[in-house]
Amino acid sequence: MMGVKNGDARSGLSTAWGRLKWPVLLATVLLCLAAVVVAGMMPGLLSLPKPAASVPAWQQEPDHLSKASGVLPLDANAPLPASAEVTALLDATLKPDGAGTISGVVMDASTGKVLFDRDASANRIPASNMKLLTAVAALKALGPDTRFTTRVLGSDNPSTVVLTGGGDVLLGASPSDPNAVMGRAGLASLAADTATALTAAGVKGPVTVQVDDTLFSGAPLNPAWSLDDVAAGETAPLFSLALNSGRYSPTVMSGPRPQDSAVTTAQAFAEQLAAAGVAVGPGVERGKGLPTKVLAAAESATVSEQVDLMLETSDNFLAEALGRMTAAASGKEATYDGATAAVRQRLAELGIATDSTQLADVSGLALENQVSARQFVEVVRAITSGPDLSLRTALDGFPVAGLTGTLDNRYVDASTAEGAGLVRAKTGTLNSVIALSGYVVDADGRLLVFSFIGNGLEPGAAGNKVAMDRAASGLASCGCRS
């Protein structure tokens, strides 16, 4: 290439390019075509199914629908736990935290065989486990589908209306809510219907509001209760109608309560009547209406719904109201004594002996109550497995461990978590009393009923609830075969 000039070099390159350009152009065209084809195929390539082995079966789309089925019944042939194994389990866990003693009993629900018995027949202060007795008595006496009716009656004076209690202490101030338990019957709806009736009757002048609370008789406040408990808002004087289960607000569950729920409810009704356009005179007073002159009426939630609410939230005021209504339905006076007598009567009808039982109230606040763990376990068995199917409606009211009601914040630590979602039980708590009565299905599919009651316990000792929760959790996770 020595002596070659620049022009000669360009001429050589042009000649070389002339020889190469067609193969290069052809290759370029082919590459472009390949790119277009591949791009068109990409969606299909991306959607190709992955090998089945790389996707767990539970993540794959099912090739058929599962057969629909309801909740299957328990296996009648499930093995019965051995008493010695259950006793060994509970003796290791059911220990008081400090002072006091814990009695208890576990029974096979199907056969009634006792699997564990520690002083089960001894009378104990039961605290709110009393509400289990009230629940079965109310369901037997009243029927699960019964509703209580609050009426507005006319009187001899056309300008006087009488709000008449029918046993519903779950009235709401707002319009009636057909989907609610508390507030199923609302004062706003009663007032609107009353306003319509007054307009139709031509009543124009100021209307006087009276209240009739005579369905319940006797003392409004049970003398067996501690006044400190009343002041703390654990309950209140009882009348045959009340807002929010005897509270100022449905969302405030502690603190002071109305001391005359009948008058408080009538005052709220008068305000709703005024809001409906009726001229209302000042104040309210007690009086009687004419039963034949019903201006408006509103029905409560069913007895079964009220029983469930009572059990789930351990509502003392509601329990006593249901006790009074049970007394009235049992041919007794609607007093505190009538309520306890009616509970005894209905338990006897279930074949549950009450000779040694002492009942001072039906909510469990009174320290004078004396009931055995054996009696409670028989009540739970009547609910879960007895021949009276009306009692089954109480099953929904049992708090669920770790999830609902008074058990919603329990069964959350490692020692009791095995019972979360499985144990269903009514709680009971007083200063030195802890109780837990309910039912659970064990690891082998056997339905067990149980009752644990601690008395004379160290106030505030956290280990007592844990001991009972651990015992119930042990029943849930143990087949306990010999």
C-alpha cells in the first residue's frame, strides 16, 4: 500500500462495500422480520402455563366446585376421654394464683359421664355465671321468639299520652332499627306514630306525657347489691322500660346510670314527640293509660336475641329485666324475689335440683348467691344437648375465646392460645370470685361441658383467669385417651 494516495484508498473501500452490502442488507431485513415475529409471539409466550409442579395445589385454579354441605354433626363414635387423663390435665393447670380454691367439673355432653370432679357439688358464689340460669329460665318461660311491646296509650284526657313499659329495657332514642337488638324499638318511631295518631284525632293543644312503669313491682334496687357496685354503674334501679339497657348512651358502658330509667325514657320520648311537631307540656309524670286506646306501639328484639346479648356482654340490668319477665310469665310477681323463684321453678322443670341453691338475684352481682359447678354444667348440657330445643338458641350468646364478648381479650398468650376460637364459655368476675362455664369440642371430636368456679381468690391476681383459660384450652387440644 506504499505510495497509494487517499483517492485510491476510497476507491478500494467502495469496491469492498459493493461486494458486502447485499449480504448485510439481507441479514438486516431478516433480523427485523424475526423481531416482528417474536414481538407478536410474546403475549403467547408469557401466557404459557408453568409446570404444574412449580405451583402448589392450593394456589391452582380448581377444575371443579366443591360439593356444598352444612356443618357436619359430631361423630357419635368419637372416643370418650379417660377420666384419669382429664383429671391429670386439670390438676396440673387449675390452680389458684395465691389464696382461695377452684372447684370444677367436666362432663361428656352426650352421655353425661363425669370426667373430672373437684368439689363439684359444693355451693359457691358464681358471679355472672348466674346469667346461664336466667337464660334457660327465660327461654323456657317466655319462648325464644317472644317480643316485648312498648305502647303509647291515650287516656281520659285527649291531650295526655302515656308511655307504657312492656319489659323492653333495650329501647333506643332513634328510629326503630329492625336489624338491631339494642334499639330494635326506637322512641323516634314511637313519637312519629303518636304524632300521626294525635293529628288524626284532632288534638292540637299542648300534650302531657306520662309514663306507666307498673309492670314491674317491688323495690327498684335489690338490697343484696353493694351500693359501690351501683355507683360504679354495674347496674341501676330496675324499671319496666329503659333506654340502652339503663344507660345514658349505648356506647358508654361504665360510670353513672339513670336512677329512674322510666322517667328518663319518658323525657326522651317527650323530646322526640316535640321533634315530630307536637306541642309538649313541661315535665313528665307517672300515670295510667287506657289499654283500649293504643296510639302507637314498638316491639323489642326477640327473647333469644336478648338472651344472647345478655350472655355475650354480661349485662346485669338486662339479666334482671329478663328475670322479671320470666317471673310474670311463670305466674309470679315481677319482683326480685319473683324472678329468683321463677328461675328455680324452670330449673326444676329441666330436672336440675336446686334444693341447696341460694339465689339473691338473677344477674350474679349479689355475694349471697350460692350455686355449684355441677348445677352449672348441667345447665350448659341442657343448652347444648338437652331435649328442649328452645334452649339451643342460647348457644350464640356464649362468648368465643379470643374473639367475642367478655372473652375477646383472653386466650391471647402462648399458654392459652390453643383454645382461641374453640372454647365457648360464660365468664364471671367479682372481687374475689372468678368463674367460667361453657363447652368445647376436644381433639377427638367429643363435645365436653365444663364449669370452673374460684372463691376466696386474691383480688386482682391475673393468674386465676389464666388458670381457667389454660384448663379449657387443654380440653380443646387433648383427646385425653388412656
